[in-house]
Amino acid sequence: MEIDFELVLEGISLGLDVVILGFLYKSYESCTAYIQALKEAEQVEISQLSQLSAPKSRHRSWFQWSRTKSSSAATEGPNECRYVCLRGIVEPVDKSRLLKSGDLKSTGVIHKIITKEVATVRNGSRFWVDEERIVKNIQHEIPWGLKSQEPQKTNKQPLVQVIEGLSADRIDMSIVRDEFTPAAFSLSGWFGGWVAGVQLKGTQEIEEMVIDGSLMTAVGELVINGDGTMQLRSPSNSDRALPFILSTLPYSALLSTYETLVSVCKWSLFFFGGVGMVLGSLMIRKWFKIRYGRRHAREEDDILRDLCESRRSTEENDDLPDWQRCVVCLVRNREVIVLPCGHVCLCADCMMLINNQHVLQRNCPMCRQRIEQIARAFVP
């Protein structure tokens, strides 16, 4: 079975294009859902939550998109929930438990240390490329919350405790340390790495923290307990997946970021979708050519048959110059012009032999270009 490598290459390109389209569409859907959730989230000030922290005699329906569900939840317990967007100052519940960075210069409530192994690896193409591998990922979190940016008259400020901040769909952390330690060089190690195809360059340690006292925008489900405490957590009382976001950006900048991503994904989808349509049309066109063979088979067969019959009715000429002889058999006269290359190089009998081969092997014997059509040639 003959393989058309151009068709295979186009198929691989189309497959990669489909994978890219799937990734872009998933990103587009995710960003669109984030924008919709941010627009639906109620923007409230932490200083104004104190009036809501007292236990209520009746339940308020906070979810605009699920009033029935929130009403049924009211009968199950004293808690009240609402999907909100808050911006406040990061504050630990217990300051004595603050987490410290490795250099002891920064303190925070969430601490993450990622250790990567950086190496140069020889891939299947025999090229050396850089590769990173995470060898250690340490995460710590202490009870913390957000307090109002505005100064309060009373000493006791309302604190919204953030529950399981590490589980947020998006969490912005400050990089407090990024240190690269090169590997020790030795001739035996270098030779062993060259044989194994892996050359260790060193280790990189990145330390990230949610800094104590920094401004943070939190989007999630606000729970007002019966004892007056307030908690912000990942939404769980909604019939759809709402994001839990912890970002250093203000609300307007956060919304603008996702709108920009949606715009980029949309135009990328149009571009790669057009590329996929072009590749698909080329593959279909080439497949039809291979499937149905020559487009003018009947006309070409009639031409070749007439040429053979007219040659048999006349006397063979053995004194033909070389430039008039068929390049395949070197006996008969050149009678056929092949298109689109335009070479006059074949007799009718040799052209019939070429037609009996696979359509992918129907090439001009002089330039090896694909023969799409033939015509009668008049050689003086």
C-alpha cells in the first residue's frame, strides 16, 4: 500500500490544530464562567458586614440565581450564605503562629516552597533541551482572614476568616525567594550524564507567600454563622461551579484581566479554526483524488486507444531521431503530452502502463511531477 506523505503530514497538522482548539475552547469557557461569576458576585465592604454578623430571626435569600435552594437551606441550619467579592488586609487569627520565609525577612499566612530539578535532556531527535522536574512541593497555611482597610472606631475590627485558601481556584502569592544552586561539576559525572542523556544543571528553589498585611481581593461564599463569626470559603451551595479566587488585583483589574484573556482566546479560536478548515479541505480534496483516481479517465483512454490504432495502421518508422523517441521504451514515437508539467515524452503504450499503476505513482518520467491530465501531442 502506497503512502502519501503529504497527506500524512496534513493529517498530523490537523490533529495538532484540533488539540490546540480544544485547549483554547476550554480556556475560553473557563474565563467566561469566571467573568460571569465576578459580575454576579456582590461587592461588599468588610466594615459593613458587622451589621450582618448578628444572628437573624429569619433567613434572607442571598443567591440571586438559586432562591429556592437557599430557602431550603435556611431550614437546615442557622448559617447564611452569599457569593461576594471582598477586598481587605491580610490578618492572621493568631499572630504568634505567623509563617516565616527561609531568609526570615518576610512573614505571611500561606507559605509554599517549590524545589525544581533543572537538567538538559537529550530527546528522541538527538537534541539537548532544558527540562524541569518538581522534586518537592511544601505548603503551609495558618488560620487567617481579611479585615477592613478603613480604620475602625472600636478596637475590635470585623474579621472574615478565609477557609482553606490553598484550595482556591486562583491564588496570587508573592515570590520572596528565587534561588538557583548549580550542580557540582565532575568529569565522571559529566561523562555519565552524556551517556545517560541527562545532564543535571542544578536545583531551583522558589518560595512564595501571602504576605501579612498585604491587600487581597477574595471572591467566594460568605458564611455568616449563628454565633456572629464570618467565613469565606469555596462555594458549595450553588447548582453550578463558582470560582474561589484570592488575588492581589483589585476587582476592576481582575475583571479586565479575564476579559482580555477571553478576547485573546476568541481570536485564537477563529485563527486556528480557519487553519483547521483549510487543512481539512486540502485533505478531503486530496482524498477524493486518490479515491476516484484520474478525473478524465474515459477521455484519456479514448485518446490512447486512438493513438495505438492509428499507429498500427501505418508503417513503423525505425529511423526516428532520439529526441522523438519515447523516454521509457526508446522505440516508439512520442505521442502524449502530460499535464501540468507539459513534457512530451511518452508513447501511448507506455502511458497505458503508467495508468495501470497506483494513482500516487502516476508521475511524469522526466520531472516526477504528478500527472493530472494527458493530451494528444503533435510532434513534427
